[in-house]
Amino acid sequence: MATITADPAAANSSKPERDARLVSSEPGHVAPGEIALGVIIGRTSEFFDFFVFGLACVLVFPRLVFPWAEPVTGTLYSFGLFALAFVARPVGSVLFMSIDRRYGRATKLTIALFLLGLSTCLIAFLPGYETIGHWSAVLLGLCRIGQGLALGGAWDGLASLLALNAPENRRGWYAMLPQLGAPVGFMLASGLFAFFQLQLSDADFMGFGWRYPFFVAFTINVVALFARLRLVATEEFRRLLEADELEPEPVLETVRASGRNILVGAFVPLACYALFHLVTVFPVSWINLFTGRSVGEFLMVQFAGATIATMTIIMSGLIADQIGRRSTIALAAALIGLFALGSIVAPLLFGDSMAGQTIFVVVGFALLGLAYGQSSGAIAENFGTKYRYTGSALTSDLAWLVGAGFAPLVALYASSHLGLPWVGVYLLSGAVCTLGALGLNRRLGVSA
């Protein structure tokens, strides 16, 4: 993979891009490893913000914002707010693509990541229901919508830059690198919440401890912004823009030209996205509401699970380069389906047994890493050169909305009203959708 060169004299450079060039470790050159690092940092910041909110939906918001509701209902209301970001994300993609076409990628990313960090940081100052009544929920909902809009705008094409410059026989390896940001972001979020849960009294945690992770978010987003601008400033990125490989196209034109690929592509990673919040956010709600297990201790189990997911994401890259990305995703979906069947026929694995709960988390995270490691590659390859950037963004938005946005809400409602086996049914439906979409993709002649 060739070194990517930067053009410091580019006439159309924005001020953020020129500032980013000044800190190049080697002026005029950006190594492939720097691309990977920048992408991982960017994804880490996004997932940290989302996981901090998700964990607070379980541990904080039911008591702070919905104290008038009984605990399960209050948590369901919080998960309803959690889903708002996934509804807002496609709107953010459309809005920020317009900014991208008019003002450039660096301006778009600067606005989007500052909005993401600000929306998350403002939650740290949120007054509770006892102070401002129902306006607390309104303000929280607005911040959550801000997160969703910003995440839509944070789509930068850097993962495509990494994949497009990868050797043909290493595409699976380079496709998995951006995905490492998800477990790293979760480890940061769960580690912070676990520390405050274990070290502070309940009164101190609800008084100030939970707010600290939201403060941290803004700093992480500033670091991520500069890491991304450092890469957007490269000559290779500008060349791909000029070749229309990373150029944002009008949304309606993209939908008319590639609507079928967007729809089918959104279902390819559904098993992975359904599992995503069923091993991260939902289990914490079950532990908190229906068991006597320490939430802080369980978060550390999840931290270990995320470490395993990091390893299986890396494994997915090695496997995909041997058997292909589509086959890797199909294998992971089949294993997730078996895992879901096990959850249906043996719900005690996630009942009152601490050993069973730990097994669920560890195995779930391992499968998540294997499936998630290649999910972005499956989306990007559905599109030709011209519509790759916009089509990938819209497909990703739809996949997250359908597969993950309502997963904690559906899982908690189903398990609390119908029983834990229905969580397995929900997950099994995601695995069936993935396998069906892969088969349809093959029939339509679209590689994944």
C-alpha cells in the first residue's frame, strides 16, 4: 500500500485543513498506519458518546428524568429517547452532505463533531424532573437528536479511503480496522461508569458522578476532529474526491440510481446490529432491574467482553481475506442464529445465574466482533464509484435504524412482558434477515 502524499499548496484548502497539515509528523506524507489510527480515533469518539448515553439510560435517566414512573417503565421511556438519535441520523446525513458539497469535507466534519461533543457535554448539566419537571425529558430529547444529526454528519469517507488503497488480498483486514472504534468506545464508557458505580455512594453517583463521562466526551471529540482533519488534508483524499470516489452526490439522485442496493445493503449487517445493543446496553438494564448483581461489577465483565470483541474483529479481517467478506458475514450470522436459538431454549443462561450472565456476555461479544468486523465492507461494496460515498452513508443509517436503534426498547419490553426467550426470537430474526439479504445480494449480482 503506497504512502499517501499531501499537497500543502492546494488552492482550495480550508483553514482547518491547512492547520492540520502543520502538525504532520512527516510534512507532506501520511503513512497508511496514520490513516487507520485516524479512522479508529474518529469511530471511538462517536461510539463513546453513544454508549455513555445508552448506559445513562439505564443507570441515571429513569431516576433523574422519569422518577414518577416505576423503574421498568422509566427505563423504557429512556430507551425511547435513546432511539431518537437513530431516527435523526439520516436527516443529519442529508443536511451535512449539503454542507459538504458547498463548503467542503473539513467544514462539515468540524461542525458535526463539535455538535456531537456539545450535545453530549450539555447532558452533564441536565436538571432533573424535580427541578424543571417534564422539560427535563424535552431537553434530553433535544440533546439526543443533536447527537443523531451530528453522527450523520460525521460520515467522512475515511474508511473508504482506507479500503480503496488496500492491496486486493488485504481488503478484509483493512475493512475491519475502522470497526475497532466500537469496542474501544464501549470500554471507555463502561470503564468510567463502572469506576463511579463502584467507588461512589449512590447519592454521590446520582449527584455528580454520572455527569463526568459526559464532560469527557467533548475533549475526545476535539482530538477525533483533529485526527480526521489531518487525513482529509491529504493529496490522496483530494484525488479521490476529484475522481468522484468520495464525492457526496445528491440524496434523491442516489436513491433513484441505487435504491435497491441501499435497501438490500441495510439488511446485510442486521444480525450484527441487532446483537450490538443486546450485549451492551440491554443486559445492563436487565441486571439493574431484575437481579441483585452489582452493576459496576457487571460493567467490568462487559469491559472484558469488549476486549474479546476487539480480538474477534481482528480475526474477522484475517478470515475474510481467506474466504471472502460475504462468506465471513454469513458465517457470523449463522453463529448468531445458533446463539439466538440457545437463548430461546435455555433462557436461564441469562436469568439469575451469574455464570450464565457472564457466558452470555462473553460469547455475545465474541460473535459481535466477528460479525461487526466486516459489516462496513459489505455496505460499501454495494455501490459503484459515483454513489459509493452517499450510498454507503444512507445504507449505514438505515441499517442502524432498523437493526439497532430500537433494540434495547424492544428487548426490554419483550423480556419484561413476555419473557427472556423473546429476546432470542428478536435476535434470530436479525440473523435470518442477514442471511436472506446476502442471498438476495448474490442473486442480484452485487458482491459483499
